[in-house]
Amino acid sequence: MLDDAIKSVLNQTFDDYELIVIDDGSTDETTELISVYPKAKWIHQENSGVSIARNTGVSHAIGEYVCYLDSDDLWDQDYLSSIDRCIKTAKDPEFVFCDFVKHELAVSETPSDFGNSFFFPFVYELGQPLNSDCVEFSTDKALELILRGYAFYPTVCTIKREVHQNYRWDPNVFKSEDFNLFLKLFTRYSVCYLDKKLAVVRIHNNNKGADFLTKDRVHLATIRAVRALYQDNIPKTLFDEILSEKTFALARAYARRSMFLVAVPLFLRSLTIENIRRWARRLLNLS
């Protein structure tokens, strides 16, 4: 898969870029593979995890923007040129992301026909169009986008390199490290969306995420932490509503599994976050 990912970069119609490949302690033929591509800057490190690997890449980058590409994934040949145009249209935003399609390798021989934003249409409601395919978000709307569950993958995200002087990938976060970083970035930096399907995110057994209960608990902990640490930069009411909704939904999921010792404290926690009237309405809709 790494070979395909590298080729998708080298086939770009945009040529003003550097290609940095971080070998995070691989034990396969990665070294031999990289040697075939002289344009790639290969950096080997002891296995340290995805966050440290990405931080290593940032430390060696010299470009104004950093584009991430996981070794499983692919870019369209116009990925970089399209991102560059969006950056110019939006006057140098700090964060740019685009639409993409998923490819479940165990299910189909071809990627899905539907882009990510097809499943999260509120991306169009929250953003302000700059042209036919470039959309910008206010801080509040960008935070609402990620808090309401829009799926972000590093492969389709571009971050201004100077942003990483203040925020790096947190090596102490072992699950949903992208949600952790992006939520913090959205509290203070400009965000733009490019409405083009420019990447393929390939899903297979080795890169599937944690079960949704674990993922939801991690997201809740992150939201609570950002709510506490960035009080002056965030819409507190939005955070409280999302915390209540997600805590209640998690409690309901545990209750449906008859895990009541876990569910009841979560139900009570959702009650303390939001007003009783809204919580009661949600309880009446419990099924």
C-alpha cells in the first residue's frame, strides 16, 4: 500500500512540494521500497507511534503548509493543485480539508461512489461559500462541525506549518489523536473546506478504529478537556449541549447492552451538564 501512496504523490499535477516519508520502525521492505524513489526524503525512527511520526515529519518540513497522507491512502492527481487554489481563494487559511471516498477493501474492489460529505450534509449548512467549491467556517461553525461528528481523516487535511509551532500531535493520546488535535485547532484558527472528492481512504483490518463505545468515551474526554482549557475561545453553550447529547447517547448504548452500572452514572452526568427540561425530552424519546 505504501508504494501506491507514494505514487499518488509523485503523480501530482502540482510540482512545488517536498515528499517526506517517515518510517516508524518498520520491519518489512520499506527501506528497499523508498530507495526506488529518489525524490522522497526518507526518515527512519524507532517505532514510536503515529503522533510522534507525524511530528517528526513536521520537524523536517520546510514548506508553508503540511499535507498528511497515511500509507494506506491515495490522493487524486489534482489533490495538491486543488488545495493550493483553495488556499489562495481563502487568503491563506490555517486549516484546509476536502471531501473523500472510502474503500472498504474486504467488501468491494472499488471505492464508494459517495463522498464523506454525502453522509454529513450539515457541512454545507454551516459553511459560507467563497466560490463553487471552497467553503469557509467561522470559529463557532467549525467547532460545531467537528462536535456534531463530521468525520475528519489526516489524509485530507492540510495545516499551515507555523500552526505546529503551537500545536503538535499529542503522543499521549493513543486513540482519536486527530480529533484531539483538530478540535483544539478549531478553537483559534481559520478553517476551509474544499468540496471535491480528492482522496481515497482505504479501510482494512489493520487500520480499523476502536469500537464505537471506546471512541465515544475518548471523544467525550477530549471535549470536556477542551471545554475546560479553552473557555475564552469557545461557545460554551454548544459544548454543553454536545456533551449532554453524547453522554446521553453513550449511556443509552450501554443500557441496551444491559450494562446498567456503567449506563446510570452516564445518564446522571448528562443531567448535570444540561437543563432538566431538554434531558427529560430526550429521555421520553428513549427506545
